[in-house]
Amino acid sequence: MSVKIGLLGFGTVASGIPFLLKENAEKIQQAAQDTIEIAKVLVRDDAEKERLEAAGHDYYFVTNVDEILADEDIQIVVELMGRIEPAKTFISCALEAGKHVVTANKDLLAVHGSELRILAEKNNVALYYEAAVAGGIPILRTLSNSLVSDKVTRILGVLNGTSNFMMTKMVDEGWTYEEALKTAQELGYAESDPTNDVEGIDAAYKAVILSQFGFGMTIDFDNVEHKGISTISPDDVAVAQELGYVIKLVGDIRETASGLSAEVSPTFLPKQHPLASVNGVMNAVFVESIGIGQSMYYGPGAGQKPTAASVTADIIRIVRRLKDETVGKAFNEFSRPLQIAAPSDVRSEYYFSILAPDKNGTLLQLAEIFNAEEISFKQILQQASDGEQAHLVVVTHSMSKTQLERVTSTLAEAADFMLQNTFKVLGE
Amino acid sequence: MSVKIGLLGFGTVASGIPFLLKENAEKIQQAAQDTIEIAKVLVRDDAEKERLEAAGHDYYFVTNVDEILADEDIQIVVELMGRIEPAKTFISCALEAGKHVVTANKDLLAVHGSELRILAEKNNVALYYEAAVAGGIPILRTLSNSLVSDKVTRILGVLNGTSNFMMTKMVDEGWTYEEALKTAQELGYAESDPTNDVEGIDAAYKAVILSQFGFGMTIDFDNVEHKGISTISPDDVAVAQELGYVIKLVGDIRETASGLSAEVSPTFLPKQHPLASVNGVMNAVFVESIGIGQSMYYGPGAGQKPTAASVTADIIRIVRRLKDETVGKAFNEFSRPLQIAAPSDVRSEYYFSILAPDKNGTLLQLAEIFNAEEISFKQILQQASDGEQAHLVVVTHSMSKTQLERVTSTLAEAADFMLQNTFKVLGE
């Protein structure tokens, strides 16, 4: 007797699951100690059902979710519809019906994860979502199983393939943001409204989930400051290269003395940093911890088969736990009270790109502004002036978010200076 | 009531375990659902015991292993002595006494792993060894848990920190092999007899274990062809760079139509390959699979705390399984009959470094030798001659091991050619 699963949605990722179940049948049977059968598949409407049937898919398609929820033979529901609703309602109902749930829905988990996890616990069922962060990279299970002995102090991640593809083109080929976006859209990497990808929202969702697994803290999405790549100019890219850095959109979660800080922002990475060579649509999660030290987990952040591989691994794990009668265990058991870091504890080096009049005393005036906030310079670069305006680039030594806010507002008030961009710089 | 463990050996790694148990007490308690206590520690003799006590270690030191093996309160034995004997005997006795065993002993597992695993299974106890491959990188658990849904087709690994440190210096700084070895020995990375590290033996041990987890096949150590870095000349390094490659000692396990091929050899990696930027003593395992595609796991290959983190994760896993009453489960459940690849199925591009007389027709003659074996050239480089001898470098298109053997012996017989080195080249 096989374990029966119900799929909610049959898009690209979902159709990768039967591929893996078939190709790896023997290995999966050994690991799960049972066979896995796709019993029913929920599709949108009769039109989609007919289209899929015409394409040769011979699943038991249903258009009403109740046919899956009320089916006592189905033990596992796999949600692959995306977005918040109706996914949230369907998952909630499935958990309440005593079914185990696997999903790749990061938006939903980042925003309503606590609620769903409580529901799963109450009903003693599993809620697994390895595919929600960094697609094919098994980072969540690694954090909760293998790094269980270790204390994670910082997680840095290239978590969004679309923006990383764009940044790679902007860095390697000198493309503008607009050129990179256009190509990303043509290749199907970016949606027509690219906001979630390019403004760091998608990466911030993932940072919420990584915070739970890495630090045991459930932060709100609103606690994750996010800044996108749309303001990065070819000038910023060129200066970064000149100074020995590569710019990438990086999620950064770290524990300070006062608590947790999580943010997503364009970041100057030293060229030798392992994250600096993560290119194209690939993702990577770089972990700093007191035991292992530095480790990195690299792979595709999205795509049919990589995501299906993570989803199927979750399904196999549940089937095996059903056999072992240990299925209620939470995906992540690490939990501590949430403490948010004080801005004065969150320290980084920063890059400032500033336009200023090309006259005597400008640099002195700038130095005085930074000095007043006790911020010291690590690198200064003055670019060729057009005769009127000079372009000044400053990389500071480590400074706090509090200092950053103050110096930024002072610069905004100073008549002579026009602050063009400020980005975080990862120290070596 | 806590779970009691006995340590066999109290060297560098062992002393990292209490550090992690203390620093992460709360997290470990959540994951293990119990506390973990180091009940007894086996040391060599009274002199070592006195030395450790004088250094402030207040463990219950014993000098006779029976005090641990006969202690019914000790449920887990952690072996950190290294080498084959007496580790093998002690582990066997522990398994037979119904104790779960954690070890980092790759030599032992590569050579006597099957025997020990059978013993563990017979006694329904766990035998875990995450730290045996790539120290701090949780690659074994990742292969057996997260990649359970996937079919691995190839594993490439930088698996030996010492030789990678040396290769990094030879590539980045232009050091000779001898200079790199001397520094590695001074820094304590290489032993006075460096054979295991530099000749690829240590990496071959790890390839044996990776073959089990990645491909379900238990190959013999003797089935892993290994070739070390001692013959690599500064010339080879320079030519590799000129052609766009980085030379590293790489373990390569892949499944061909006829079976599994596993070998360790100096390999030309394209500069953009993720393994090419794994430098110094760091290790990385690069996995190709039909689902995820390409993924890489990067981290420290050795060292006190990284190794202790892996060992402690194994201990925690066992303690939790004791609670869940699922503790007999094998570390790796993936198992298939062993099939060794036919040499004619094992294909790679190859680099040939050849000395030949600087006269008319030499290149033609060389081309004829390769052509006779149906091997075609991808890149040819003729270096400035000293007037008598020309240095010819050839990178071939993909060819089999059978072809490699044939062409190598033809070249050895040809009076005009002196084959200096042959290395595998990883295609792009």
C-alpha cells in the first residue's frame, strides 16, 4: 500500500515531482520505505484540466479542493500554487484535516508562518518547506539538523536569482540596471512587475525564514529592512571594482549583543569572498558560526527540477516519519524569544557616493561632517571632475546604523553635498 | 537524567566537544530533548591523565577502555583516536556492547566500513561519522537526507585541505611543490611524512565514503585510482593559467553506463568553476544531479571546532533518536550492488605536457599518434624552445581511459617524445 499525496496546483514545479518519483523510484523506496503515489491533483478549472489531459497527463484532476481535503486516503498535501490566497486557506484546512503539508510558498510562510506552524503542531502533523528558501539548496534542513550543534552568528545570502542575474550582467558586462532588467524579463527570469525581485522583497521573505532556522527567532517581515538594486549606477559598479569589490544583493542576518538584525541590501563584497563568485541565477547561503567557522551552501535558487527535488525530499521525509511513527516533529525546533538589535549595535563599513562642488576645502568639509559623527575613512577616491562637480567616494571604517542615519541626514542638509548612494561594505 | 557519552581519546578535536556542548547548551537541549554528559574519557596512560588534569580538565579519565565499554550508563562512544588500531577493536567492542558510536575516522571507515556497519546493524545501534568527510561540511547527512529525492550523477570534491593549501600557494604565489610542502609542514598542516595528503590517499578514503552516500555503492579503497600533486611543476601551473584553468587535487566520482568510477587526481578546473575558487585549507564538494543540477557545499575540511561541530551534531542526532525510539536507523540507507565502470566509459579531456626535438615535422608526428587513437586536440600550445627541445602542450577533446592508456604508452615508446605530465581537464 503506497502513501497517497494530493497536489494543489500543477504548474512547472509540480510536474517535476513525478519526474523525480519515477527516475529515483528505487532509491526513494529505500529511503521512504514505501512508494509514493500522486492520487489527486487540484487544477483551476475544467479548461486547465482538459488542457493537461490533452497534453498527456493522466492524473485524477479535480477542480474542488474538498475532493482532496475530504479524501481520507490522502495523507500528504503538496501546495504549489503560490501567493497568499487561496493557498493559506487550503493549507489551513489540510492541516486541520490531519494532513501533512509540504509547500514552497515563501511569501505565505514569511507572513503567516507562525499561524500555520501552530496549526500544524496542534494537529500533530508535519509542515515542511525546504524549497521556500533558495530552491534547490537544502539550507533549512542543514541548519536544523547539521548545524544543530553549532551557534550561528551571521547568515549572508545571495537569495534572489533574478536580481543576481541582473547584478552579474551589470558587473561583468557593464550593463545598466534597465538593460539588465529588460533581458531578465525577456528570458523569463523577471516578471512584468519585477518589484518583489529587484527591491529585495523576495529576499526579505527568505531572510524571515532563515532567521527562524539559524537563530530560533521569528521576526516579522516588517523587521527586515530591505533596499533593492534599482538605484545602483554603472558608476557604483565601476568604483566597486576599482576598490576590489563586487556588488550583489545580499540578505544579512546577524546576532548582536542586543538582538537580531536582518536586512537585504546591495552590498560590496570583497572579490575573494566566496559569495562574490556566485553568479547568474545561482543562489548561495554563507553561514558564520562558532563551531564550523565559515561554510557555504550553493545551488540553483529556483527552477522546476531543483524546486521539485526539495519538495520531494520533504515528502520522502514525511513518508519515512509516518513509518517511524515520529511524524509530528516540527521542521524547525529551535526557538528563542525574539529580540531585535538596537541600531547602535548593527555595525558595518559603508560606501558613500557623493557629488560636491570642485573647489578648495570641499574634502575638508566632508571630513569634518564624518568626523563629527566619529566615523573614520578607510578608502577615499576622488574621480576626475567636469570642472564644476567632483565625484567623491568614501568607504568608511565600521560604523553603526545610528551613525549612518545621522551622517546621512547631515549630508542631506549640507548645501554643498549631494549624496547619490550609500551601500553596505563587507569587511574582509 | 542526561545521556552519558564516553570519549576515546582527548586530543584537539575531542576538546572541542565540551566547548560546543557548553556554548550551545540551550539549543542542544531543545534539539536532543535531553542533556549530554561526558561521563568518561579514555586516555593513553597515567602520564597523559596527569598532564590533562594539571591543565585543568576535570573529566573522569580512564586508561582502560573496558571501564567505558562495561559502563552500562554510557550509551554513546565517541572515537577520536584516529588510525586503524586500536580504534577498530574498540569501536567493534562498543557496537557489540550495544553502544552507539560516533567517529571521525575516515581511514578506518574507508577500509573497514562495511564490517563495522554490519556490526552496528546486527546490534541495532547507530554508527555515525559525518566528520569523516570534509570535516565541518555536513555533506554526508545532506546527501542521505536532502538529496534523497535526487539522482546524483557526479561528485567532484576538493577533499584534502593540506594539498589544497599547497596548490593554492603554487597557483597564486608561483611556489614550487617543495616550497609549498615546507611551509605546510611549518604551519602544521602537513605531517613530516606527508604521503597521505599529497599523494591523494586521504582524499581517496573520502571518495570511498562519498561513493556510498552519493551512489549507494560500496567500493574498495583499491578501486579508487589516486595520483598526487608532487609531480606538478611550476610550468604546468603557468600553462594551466594561460589556458584559463586552475589546477587542484580533485576527487571525482561518477556513474557511467557500465558503473561507478572513482579517482583522485590533479585536475585542470575552468576558472569560472565554483571549485576553482576554493582556496587554502578549505574543502568543497560539488554535486551534479538530475534534480538540483549543480550544488556545492563549502567549508573547513579539518580543525578542532569544525570537526567537533560535526561530531557533536551526530551525538545530538543519536540522543534525539533515543528519545524517538528510532535509533537503529543506518547513517546511510542507500545501497545498490557495486558495479565498476569500464575504462572505455570513463571519459575526460586531458592535458599532455610533452618535450620534443625542435625540428620540422614534430607536431605532425604528434598529431598522427593522437589521431591513430581517434583523439582530437582542443587546444595546442608550443612554448618558446631553447633551440633543441620544444615544449608542446596539448589539451584534448573528451577521450576514454582506454584511449589515455594507449596513447600514453605509444608516447612512451616514441623516441622523439618525452611525456612530462598528463592531467585530467574538466570541460566547461
